[in-house]
Amino acid sequence: MTGKPQWYLIESEDDYNNAVSRYEQIKRTSRGSDEHKEKVLLAHLISQYKKSQDDLPEVDPVELIKIRMEDFGYKSANPAKEYGDKGTISKVLNYKQALSLTMIRKFSRLLQIPVEALIKEYKVGN
């Protein structure tokens, strides 16, 4: 098995990204080959990881964003860099401003949160 990667349970974003990258490299392999077996294993590992990430708590969208930011080790500067406006992100995270459609899309992509979880109604204070 020299030179071939050893696969284990996917436990981090880096593991996930590596597995997806490798899967993309070997996704068209012939049935019965060692790479085909690796592809099937990767598909299973990737699926299990995605399923574990989809087990999101039943909380409002802002709380969910905060939880996922913590999961990824992000501070408010990370989504601000993606969105381009730290002040707006701060207002959203402090329930002073509602999420916009653009923010929902960006948070969904950045934090791997289904859009459906971010469009739920929640109370915005003054």
C-alpha cells in the first residue's frame, strides 16, 4: 500500500476536503480496481461526515450561526471577510439586524448550514 492514502473516519473540515479532493480524482475508476474500492469507501466516509454535520440543533438562525462559527473556530472577522462588512455581521450576531438573502447564502456556504435552517423566523431586537 505504499503511496496510497490510508482513510479513517472524517473528523474535520481538512479531512473532509482531502477526501472530496481524492474522490474527485478517482471518481471515474473501473469497477473492481483498488481505486474503485477506495472510491466506494470515500463515498461512504464523506456521506457519514455530511450526515453528522446535518444534525443541527433546533435553535434560531443566529444562534445556529454562532454554534457553527464555534465549530469551525471562526471569529466574527471570518464571515465579515466573506461578506465584506464587519458592522453588519456584528449587528446580525447581536440580534440588531435581520439576515439578508445575501448573508443567508454566504453563511450557508461558509458554515455549511442548509439554507432552510437560516430562513426560519426569529426575533430581532432594538
